[in-house]
Amino acid sequence: MMLSPVQQAAQQSPDNAAVLLEGTPIPYASWAAQVSALSANLQRQGVVPGAIIAAIVPVNQNSNHDLAQQTFAVMTLYWASVEIGAIFFPINGRFSVSQIEQLIRRFQIHFIWQNDKVVTQERHPALIDLTQNITTDNQLGNDQLDNSQPAYTLQKINPHKPVNIILTSGSSGTPKAAVHGLINHIASAQGSSRYIPLHHNDRWLLSLPLFHIGGLAIVNRCALAKACIVIKSNRIALAQQLEDEAITHVSMVPTQAIEIVQQAPQALGSLKALLLGGGVIDAALIEALAQTKVNTYTSYGMTEMSSQITTAKANLQQHHGRALPNRQLKLVDDVIWVKGECLFQGYLSVNEQQHQLDLPVDEQGWFCTQDRGQLNEKGQLILLGRADNMFICGGENIQPEEIESVLLQHPLVNKALVFGLADEKFGLLPAAIIEYKQDELPANIEQQLAQMVTQQLASFKRPRHFYTWPNITMDGLKINRKRVISDVISTVHKSKN
């Protein structure tokens, strides 16, 4: 048994800033008091150990609502759930009402939190309009941001019990509900800090959503290190916030980093660490970041391993380093298998009205990632792509990610996705879906792209068909390959009929 990381920080460093909310610091002692008040409130409303609380996480940066305040409320809900022994289930706020309804019913969830309120499914069974005003006595508003005379009740917790659910579907398919215990997050944070140190006076920008394992990892890392979580603002630009609030650590996807390097490189001046992830990282970006002297890292990770598995300084050799402490990694026929203290507790399912966990590991506890990779002569991991993305063209194995990395080198290409298109002669032929950076393109742009692939790889790997990226909203940081491909194929079929 142990105190929650927030309560530990409140006892040991009560005046340390736990959160920076729109420029206002909230000390750990004050935050611990707010967490205790909320956990007591939730228990009065019937939340018991083991209960699942689904939290609809706001994501609309253009919203008139105070997005930072709502994010802070959801973070507080997470730690309140930890204190109670309840299970925190953050859900993407971009999901449709019908998607949310399906998740609520699929996992038999009885408590739903949205806009700083909680309601039971029994009191609102239809869940037809989750945006309506819900009458409840549970509010976490500005009146609770009073930092004077904080008081909190010490509550011992079992770190091995489930504390959260994160939806993951890899590159496609029905979302799986991965369950973690606090012990998994602790092991993950300890291993991460060995490579990317985090100290009590550091500030990590919460630039990733809380329904993504990367976002939740930031919350856990900072509490364990007694560091400050800076909540991303929807009132100012990312570059301005980095500069104005002296951010020391930040996680970004490549498109964010490219924009800042091109438009406001001075915003990177106070950074101790920039962690890149979420897609293929172009060599030009790595070189540009090297010129800024920022410590830039790349990582291979996944939800099932509580975030990072390997980490390395960003490099042109395209490796992601070795397994961090508390993790193990091996290759079986070029497929990556992992295990360790970070490994999740299993996928949640419901059987005969009972929640159960399914942990798909072999006899030695190894988990198959379905990712393909190889180790260089120094034992550092080079990713090859998803095993389930590979297809066969005329007897030759084709890994789409290999072709995509070449296509992304073209200065006009923003996104690229390669898949196998049915062909009578070859079975499947490479086809590419491209999002360009501008509307006006050279007449021979497709020829240019095909030649790039032929010159760097092999002629049979060149895309034979090119399609425009569909206008669909992505639900997370990773591209939903299956959805993009399905949309394009559907459009092609409609145009032929």
C-alpha cells in the first residue's frame, strides 16, 4: 500500500507547483486537497472501488469553453479515482454520441463525467445528448481554486489494482480497452526518467490528450517527480506558450515540430527535452532540430506498455534505441515481442455481466506487438512497420511503411499511406493515398513520387495508383489506416458506378 503520487508530493513538497493553469500555479498541497474533496464527493454519489468512471475529454481547440480548466478537472478526476480505487476511463471528446453510447453499454459503465459533472447511467439512461446540462451537486469550478489553507485526507492505495482504461486499436479495428495499474505507470516513469531526466523544478507541457497513453503518462511522470504539468491553452499558440511559460519538456508530433522550427525556433530555447512521436520523422526535421541545439528524442512505445518502450536521441540512422529499464524486448521472425513491469493488466471485456481482463501473453509472459523491426549492430531498434499492414505483390513482400517513408521525403507531401489494391495479375499492387501541402501541384507529381520510390527501393514497390487524402477527422494521434483506405476505396467505387 502507498499514498498516491499527488499526496506524496503534497507531503514532501507542498509548495511545488503541481499544475500551471493559464499562468496560475496550483501547489501540490492545494491540488491534493481538491482531489480529496472530489473523491469524497464522488463516493457520496455512489462511486465505489472498482467502479468505472467514463470521462468525456474535451479536445476542441477552437471552442469558446475554457478547455484548460476542463482538462484540469479531468486530471483531478483521475487522481480522485485513484484514491477511491475506481477506474478512470477517458474518452475522446470528438467521438459521436452514438460511439460514446456504444462504449458505455459495451463496458457496462454507470458513471459518466462531462463538463465538470458526473451522472449515473441510471439517472440518465438514454445518454442521447451528453452535452445537455446535468443537474448534480458535483462541481469542480473556479470556486475550488482557492489555494489557502489546503487540507487533504491521507488515503493509502493499492498500486496493483486497475486505475485506468485507455482505448487502443493499433492501426485499425474495433477499439480495445487496455487496463493499467498505477504500478505500471510508476515503472514506466522510472524507466523514462533514466533517459529523459525530470526534476521537481521542471515543466512538462500537456500537449497530448488524456485519452492517449502519452498524455496520461505525462500526468503520472510529473506527479512522481513533483514536477509541474503545464496545461495546454486554447487561447495562445503552442510556440507562444512554450516561450512565455518556460516549458522544459514537451511531447510533439512531427507536424507540430516542423511548424515551430520554421516559424518560431526561438520558442524552443528553454527546452531540456523534446520527445517526437506519432509518425514517420523526416530526416530534414531531425537536422533542423539539431541546429537548434534542442535535446530531441524519438521513441517506440504503445498503450499496452504504458507508453515508451525504447528511446534514443533523434538520429539519421532511424533507430529508436534500446529497451528502457523495466522493459524487455525481443524479435521473433522480425516481429517485436515485449514484457516487463510496464506491461498492462489486460484488455477489458464483459462476460455474463461481469468485467474481466484478458492478457494475451505466451507462457513466459511475452506480449506480441504485431510491429516488425530489426536490431542494428549495436542492438538498437529499427522499426519496419506493422506485421498486419504487409501485403504480397506478385510473390514479393511489401511493407507499406517503407514506401511511405520515401514518399514523405517529397517537399510537397504532408501525409502518405500505402496499401495493396486488388489486381488480377499480381494479386495486390501498391497504391498511395497522399495529402499534399498545397493545392496547386506539378502536372507530373505522381510520376515524381513513383520515381523516388524506384530510385530508393525497387521498381515493384512503386505505387501504381495515387489517391487524394479523404476529408475525415482523425480520432487520435495515429492514422486510422483502415478508415482512410475504406473511405478512399468507397469513393473510387462510387465514381465508377
